[in-house]
Amino acid sequence: MSESTTAVDPADVERVRQVAEAARTASRRLALLSGAEKDAALHALADALDAATDDVVAANERDLSRGREQGMAESLQDRLRLDPPRVAAVAQALRDIAGLPDPVGEVVRGSTLANGLQIRQVRVPMGVVGMIYEARPNVTVDAAGLGLKSGNAVILRGGSAAAETNGATVQVLRRALEERGLPADAVSLLEGGHGVVRALMTARGLVDLLIPRGGADLIQAVVTGSTVPVIETGVGNCHVYVDARADLDKALAIAVNAKTHRPSVCNAAESLLVHRDVAQAFLPKALAALAAEGVLLHTDERAGAQADAAGVAHDAATDEHFATEFHGLEMSVGVVDDLDAALEHVRRFGSGHTEAIVTEDRAAARRFTAEVDAAAVMVNASTRFTDGGEFGFGAEIGISTQKLHARGPMALPELTTTKWVVEGDGQVRV
């Protein structure tokens, strides 16, 4: 049963109310912290996480073991897995956040009016931010760190597949906050079934913002079933288009990297489109290279002919293949007649996440960047760069594919709203 249709038990509503009210109280304390205080707390959280690496990895192994017993796909296991280097990386992400500018208090714009009123628009925390996400335990730490730096309390509801890992991680973070004299309820883990999720989604007035992060079904359930405002983080059906005037060596490296560097994540490429003028020169090498990396290839008729010429195994691509975010070593491949056909294919099947063109033709690149409707558009670069860390934002809380307030990698500024501060000297309106 989806979260959007689950009946809400009064006990679930009460549980969410208690967690949200505690988070609201914590958020008021966080909003008053100086940048230096928040940065010191982030370093303390990172140190605590490093010190608890063995406990977190042990909890993660229990989740992985249960997942393997239940037949969890390897791509999902990769998303779930935390080993000591990955724990160190998420701890380092907290330190990286500490090194970023504090958005709270930033003046977005301001002026002095003719009547002497001084007005300015300043960034302020959202307040209480809820995260509903699947088996990505790094999200737990990223959300806590970004929430703290931006002055927000966070309520986390991770997927059941990562229950042990999230529980152990949040325990470490809450304890570290208390040791710094800060409210532990700045980071809360909401446990329970679909009824609790539904109660969180309808906690309007208690929760200021919800951010879903996961597969298409989860995201749509939250978007369509919430009364709390939602920032939609969409699925990543990303394309690499190799244009007629592409540098084919660059194109080969980009296509293989975009698909195979980490195929389980949302910025991995799922489709490869190739201009017909370079298909014969490019596709045999590209398909062979992808197949050598273990990629299962779904090809249209013209791409299939090049696969046959190269002796590469493939099957026939359908519209369903072209519309699928595989989360693994699979890729749909098509040959298009021209840039217009590539743009039309992306419009039809793209998810608004990341699209890439490989070309030495500046006019083609300009058209692609102007006409593709996506949160990020790459020219001669892998789709894998759509990431808060790679963009220099530190950790990210998600990649928004909507068009309101935030789009693309969401970091600290996207977790704030604004207020107008107006200072006068007795002025009245006449």
C-alpha cells in the first residue's frame, strides 16, 4: 500500500506530533547559533562518527545481510553499503559543510527608500525539514549536517532496508549534539510503518518542508499525498548525446564513465544517443567498451546493427527501456538522424535531471543547453558531475528536478527561506 492511500492511525499522528514539536523547539535554538558555533558542532559530529565507525559498519552489515537474504539487488546493496572508507567520507562531508559560508543572515537584496526606510531581504532557516528516503544511509548524515549549518532541525524517515544503520548513526549524532550542549532533537529519526509516513506528510503547521529522495514511486507518493510543502527530487533518466561533430575519444570516455562509474545513482547515464553520421565510427568501440564493463545493452535497430558488426551482445530496445532508470549496469542505445531528433528523444523520455551533449560544434552546444529542459546540462562532460560535492557546495540534500525555489543540487542556500527586515525612524504611511 502506498503512503498516499494509507489510513492514518491516531497513534501515528500523535507520535509525529511529539517528534515535530520537539524538532520545532530545537530549531528555535539552532536559528540563534553563530556560524562559529555551528561549525564547531559539525566538527564534533564528524569526530564522533569517525570514532563510532566500527559500530556503524556493524549495523550496516546487519542491514546488508538481511537484504541479501531477502534478495536485494546488488545495485541497491551498493547504495546501502557503508564500509570504513565510506564512513570516513560522510564524516569528512560534515567537515566540508563546516568550511562553507553560512547562508543564514545573508542579505539577498536591500535598499533605502525615499522616505528613509531601510529594507533588506535576508536568509533565514526553514525551521523543521522532513526527509523521506530509501536505502541511502549517507543521506542521514548529509541531511543532519546541512540542517545544522542552515539552522534547521531535521526529521529523518529512512527506508526499512537501512533501519539498523540509520538507528546507529542517528544515535551517534544525537549524543554528540548533547555533548556540545545542543538539543539532540535537532536530528530525529522517525520510526514506524506507512501510517507514520502518512502522518508526517500531513503534518502541515508542524513540519515546514518535506524532501523525498528515492525511486519514482516513493517520490510520487510524497508529492501527491502531502499537505506539507514538498521539494521534488526526481528520478535520473539521464542521456549522453554524441553529436555529428563530437570528438569521439572524448565521447567514448564520457559515455563509459557516465554509465559505469557508479551505475546505481541518479546521475548515471541510462541512455546513449548517437548521431547517424558518426554511428559507424563510434558505436562499435563504445558498445564493446560498455559490454566489457558488464553493461547489458538495449539497442534500437540501427544501434543493433553496429553491435552486431562489433560482435557485442544486445537485445531490442523498447520505449519502456528508453523510459527506465535502471539503477544498474543496463543502458538503452539509439541512433538519431540529427540534433532535432536527439532533442525530441530527450523531451519524450528525459526526467529533467541531467542531460549531456558531446560536440565540438558551439552552435549545437548552445542549442542543446538552451532547449533541453533539465536541472543540469553538460557539454563535453560526464553526467556524473551533477552533485553538490562536485559543484563545490559540500554535501547535498538531494537534486531537485522541479522549478520552484530550488533546482539541481540542493545545498545550504536551498534550505533557507527569506524574510524582509524593515527599519525606520517613526515613519507612517500617508
